[in-house]
Amino acid sequence: MHNYVVVVDSEDFKLTNEVDEAHWYSIEEARKQIKQGSLAHSFLERYLKKQH
């Protein structure tokens, strides 16, 4: 599993052959999509706490 946080100036990008699939999610959307108690949820919440 890979978790990335990305800050971009534009959502206009093209995938290369190094990436099979990518999606943009707002923080609210990510919280809805990620299973509570999962490693991904833990990663997101830790990251958000560091940002505030």
C-alpha cells in the first residue's frame, strides 16, 4: 500500500507508464472513502494533525 500527500498548482496532469491509476480527493472525500481504523485512515489523520 502506498499513501501520498500531494500539493499541486493544477489538477491537469497526464499519467505516465509508471502509474496505473490516480485520483484526486478532497480531505472530506478521503475521510468518507477510507475505512475507519485502517492504516490509510491513520496516515491521513496523522498528516492532518501535523498541518494544523
